Amino acid sequence: MQNLSSLLYLVASVLFILALKGLSSPTSARKGNMYGIIGMLIAVVTTLLLMDKPVFALMAGAVVVGGAIGGTLAKRVQMTQMPELVAAMHSLVGLAAVLIAVAAIFHHGQEHTGAQKIELFIGAFIGAITFTASVIAYGKLSGRFGAKPINFSGQHLLNLILAVSMVGFGFAYYATDSHAAFLIMCAIALVLGMLLIVPIGGADMPVVVSMLNSYSGWAAAGIGFTLNNSVLIIAGACVGASGAILSYIMCKAMNRSIISVLLGGFGAEVAAGSVSTGPKNYKSGSPEDALFMMKNADSVVIVPGYGLAVARAQHALQEMAELLQEEGVNVRYAIHPVAGRMPGHMNVLLAEAEVPYEHVLEMEEINNDFSSTDVVLVIGANDVVNPAAKTDPASPIYGMPILEAHKARTILVVKRSMAAGYAGLDNDLFYMDKTMMVFGDAKKVVEDMVKSFH
């Protein structure tokens, strides 16, 4: 049985790796999801077969209740709520790591080796930090806690003291087997998780979500060591490593330091914001005016942002794109790595509207094409097209790679008002001579454009 279980765990681990590979591209994402589902099924069934006197009724009840909650949320959640849902899921992984570690510590008659104590300590404090940090991230993303950063004097010094104290109590547990030291260590880690996230502004939440994904993976790996479960170690390590790599990519896309992400508080500079000193005169027009410009263009690039998700306008937008293509217009979509509230947010949104994958281009693929593009339609995006990142050294986002929409011949911006974006910054793009603002709900504006075709 041991050899068979090892083989099945190996198969499950390979399927998890294939799942990650599949999820790296929209064209293979469905297949990747299927690999992950099959791998998880094999891992769960194998673990159940290896258990000594399992309480199936209790486990079945937990699966039914958890499955019902998860299924209900999956059906009801809106695309705009996906980021906070992901943050909430991360928090549960972190909480599970803490609870399993505590259960292992208090398990009567079980002796832990030095290596196991270290594994319990690391898994527990990563899980605790992940739990409270994810709860705060969920609150910021959902608007319950507000998106603005919370800063106070001596914040980083306090974080350092807490981190040193946490490690100190961890060593105390290692040396003395003190349950109290372990619980105090977990409590400090819970507080530290909150303090690492509160100084981060809402505009930097995509990087936070990515990093919490990595933390949850390492927490799961810690659970694997605690339970002596190899497939959980491998799966957690894969998630942790992939999340860390994604966080690094996101940091490059936002001109952030990966060390600052790990230490917390990296978003305060952007959140502080600045108001553009550029010209404040802008031109506005109707949806019909915007459509006329696009119909008479050879090439149109659409830059979607979070406002598109809020308005649920992706289906109407794709309908308009198809009508333009029938008129002979070359229509493509440009995606910034941090557009939306989480990595891949816009890709998923456009996939939901069945936008052909070959029409969706990443920033590196399309930036050189903006200068030869007739019309750029910015719909629901703001900070990712702000030219201040290229031209204003005093701007908090200076140096951040952006979609260079300002280089196009004509720029159309669909926006509810002239209010600042999520980073709290004004956008010089809106005041350029070649820019026309189209005010209104994104879905209604696009639907009006579609009606003008008929």
C-alpha cells in the first residue's frame, strides 16, 4: 500500500505541475484547471485510504458544508468581487496552517523532532501572517476598510520588534517545548500580518494579492511537513514559488522593490498621490462621436480597466469590436499586468466575453504599436495609461511601466467623471489636445455606440 500511495502522490504532484503550466496561458487554462481537479481528487482519495481509523462522517460533513459554501459563492460572485474572494480564500489557507500546527503541538503522546519543531514554527507563523494580512486585503479590496493606507510614526520599527519577538518565542518553543511560547508566537504573527498590510494603498493591491498567494502556498507546504504529506509539500511549494515569481513580475510592472513587498508598506508612496500641474482644459463628446472616429480608423486599440468590470460592459464591448471588425477596422485589446485589482483580472474578464485570445496583447507586445495606432479607446482604466509615469520625475508613479496610449493619433476615454483613479492621481492623458472624454457608465456608453451602428 505504501508503494501504491507514493506512486499516486507522484501522479498527483505531476498533475499539479501540469495545472500550473496550463494556467499560464488563456488557451490552455481550462485544461490546466482539469489537471488540477484530477490531481486534487487523487491526492484526497489516497490520503483517505492511508488514514488510521478515519471519521468519515465528520469529514463528509465538512466537505458537504464547505462545498456548498464554495459552490454558492462561485455562482454568486461578480467579476468585480473576484479579487476579494481570492484574498478571502488565502486567509482560509493561512488559518488552516495555524490550526493544524496548534493541533499538532497539543496532540498528546506525540513527540516532535527538532526539524519538525522548526517546520511547525515556520508553517504556523507564515500561516498566521497570511490569515490576518488576507483579511485586511479583503477589507481593502471590498471597500469595507477603505483603500487608503494607514501610516503612523515608528511603524517599521514596531514591525521589526514584533518580527524579532516572534522569532524569539519560536526559539523558546524549540528549546523548551512550551505551548505558551508557541501560542504567543502565533499571536504576534497575527498582529504582524495586519501591520504589514494596513500601510499599503489600494492601487498596489494586485501585488498584495499575488504575494499573499505565495504566502498561502508556503503555509500549505508547512502543513505538509506537519502532516508528513509529500503531495501537500510539493503542491504548496509550487504555489509558493509561482506566487513569488508572479509577485516579482508584478513589482517590475509597477516599479516596486520585491524587498519592500516582503516587508510591507511599499504602497504608501503611491497612495500619497499628487495632483497634476498640467492643463485642466479637456474636450468631451458623445458615444456617437467616439464611434464615428473608430469607424473611420484603420486601427483601434482598446485599453480595459477596473471600470469595465464594475460596469459589466465586456460583452457589449466585444459586440462593438466585432461590428468594427466587420467594417474593416483592426481591433485589438491592450492589457497592463496590473490592470484591475488582481493579476490576470482583465484577461479573465475578456475571456468571459469570448474575446479571441489572439486579439488580446500584453503590454510588451503592443506598446511599440501605439504610435502607429489611429484610435485608442481607454475604458475604465486610469493609472496604467498615465503619462506622468514617463514624464514627471516628481510623480509617485514615475518609472512605472505603462501602456503608452498617449502616443496614439487619437485617444478616447470612457469615464464616469474627472475624478482621480485608484492611486489618487490626476492623469495628464485626459487633458491632451488629441484626447476626447466620453462621460457615463461604461456599459451604457458602449451600448449607445452599438446602437449607432444600426
